[in-house]
Amino acid sequence: MESNEIIIKQVTTFSPELADGIRALVQQLGKNASPLTDEDLRELIQSPASFLFIAQDSVTKQIAGMIFLAVYRIPYTQKAYLDDLIVDEAFRKQGIAKRLFQHAIDKAKEHNASYIDFTSRPRRSAGNLLYEKLGFQKRETNVYRLPIMYDEV
């Protein structure tokens, strides 16, 4: 896709257009992605521990990508965690992922995080190469998940 200039910015205010653009992007994560409500997005934007960055076409305002950063204190340090890096299929191979990462890294530094963690599936070979080029080191660790289901009251 031929596009105009792509601007990276931190999301600080909610708008219905923003919500629709992010929902469209999240759909590309796969079938397991839960629908993002307006209230969910407001919560992400308003939380002092979370930072949502988007890549946006300067003219069309289409959201080309996003990344989420959480910065929080654990008993021995301040740490950061990255999640949901997505670049719209139509905007890939333009360096947008690298730019999104850099904005998130800068924000983590600004908040005195000692390190940044995130996970990536091994099959995402292009992404994994990018992460290593950015200085991330693959860790030898086990990742565990406990699904927690609850009934709404």
C-alpha cells in the first residue's frame, strides 16, 4: 500500500474513530482476540501504568499499527512488559514495527524500567529477527498460563 507519512504517537484521549481503528487492527491478531470495548480502551488510556502507541497515516488517519507497554513495580525493581505489537498487513515492511518498539523503549526508559519483557511465538521468524536486531535477548525460561474463567454476576 502506498501511504503518506506514518506518525507514531501515544494515545492519550479516547475517540470512537480510534476505537474502531484499533478494533480493526486487533482482529488481525487472530480468532482468539476478544472484542475490545470502548470502556476497555478508555481503561488502557487512563491507567498510569499503561501506554498505548499507534502508528497512523498522517493524511487518511488510518491506524497502521500499535504496541502496548505496561510499566510497573515489582519488589526489587521497576519493569516493563510489551504486548500486542500489530502492524496492519497493508503497511508491513515499512519499518513501522521498529519505530513502535523504539517509542515503547523510550517510554520504559523514561519511567526507569530496569528491563522490558515480552513473548513471541517461534514461528514469527521475521519478528524474532527484528527483536534481536533491536537488542532484545532470547531468554531460557518457561512461560506458563492459567486460564481463569468466571461467570458474570
